Amino acid sequence: MTLIQIFNYAGVFVFAATGGLAASRRQLDIIAFVFLAAVTGIGGGTLRDLILGVPVFWVREPGYILVCAAAAVIVYFSANLLESRYRLLLWLDALGLAAYSVMGAAKGLALGFDPAIAVVTGILTATFGGVLRDIVSGEPSVLMRREIYVTAALAGSAAYTILLGLSAGPEISALLAALTAFTVRGGALYFGWTLPNYHKPGRTPEELKRDGIVRSE
């Protein structure tokens, strides 16, 4: 099994686990756990394959559905042991994002698409499952948080595409790119890294603080 395949399964499992954690926060039943885990685990890859016009990966390899179900069952029986499920959800999401940004870009390149398209498929694969999870479960959307999110997926997929283009080799490229994505997202979670926000010109400092655009001292 190649490193890309490992990232593929790891990304599905970790993202599926975040779906299970979202279900646990809503105190849902086991079927809802499996449903949310599957939506999260395979959502991004499904969108990627539909856009690329290729058979959806989990239809050809149903084992991915079993991976999602396994993650859901594990979370169902262990979520009560966790002290802060939402914080863990965010960190597991960061791990899944790192793996999926590489895997999505790798699939785009493997199918012969332009490197720019590969970067886009990496971003979609890494972010869409988490967006679906938050919509279905009613959690605050990761896209609406001020910390860097999509940019981390961009960093990972772009790093993989560039490194592979420089003949770094698929495994070292995948490892370094995933580390790049996780570092960017992890830094955003731990240090609160953000990009500059848009704000309407002419607003007073008090209005900016009120809307959370600048922080109060």
C-alpha cells in the first residue's frame, strides 16, 4: 500500500470520526452516527470525482463505507470519555484536511489534469466533507470561523503539486505537503492565525470591535 493510499484511508477514517463526534454532541442514535460519519468521510471525495467525471471512489471500493461505519461505532462507544469533543473535532478535522488535500491533488494529477486543477481538487476534497458535516449537524461552520481553514488545504495541495513537479518523489512530496497543511491549520487553531478580514471603509474602531473584526484589549 502506497503512502497516498494510506492517506486516503486515514483521511476517510479521521473525517468520519469528526462526523461521529458531531453526532455525539447532538446525542443522536447509532444510525445518525453512521450517516454523519459517512457524509463527512466520503463527501469531499465524492464531489471531487463527480467534477473530474470519474467513477465515485467508494462505489468502486465499498470498503470506504465500512471504514466510515467503523469510525462511527468507535466514537459512539468512546465519545463519553472525551472531555472536550468540539476541540477534538477541530484537531481531527485538521488531520483529515491535511491527508485529503494531498490525496485530492494526487488524484487530479494521476488522471492527467493540469496542476492548477489538481490544487482545486485537493481543496475540494479536503474541505467539502467538513462543510457538509457542519450543515447537517447544525454545528458552527468551519468556514465561518476566523482561523485559517481553506488556506491550509490550498497550502497542502499546492505543496504536493509543486514538490512532485520538482521530482521530489510521490511519498516525500505527500509527507511534506500533509505536514505543511497540518502546520498551517494547527497554527490557526493554536495561535489563532487569520488572514486580513474585509471591512467597510469608514467604520469606527468601536464598530469593528463590536463585530469581532478587531479584538478588544
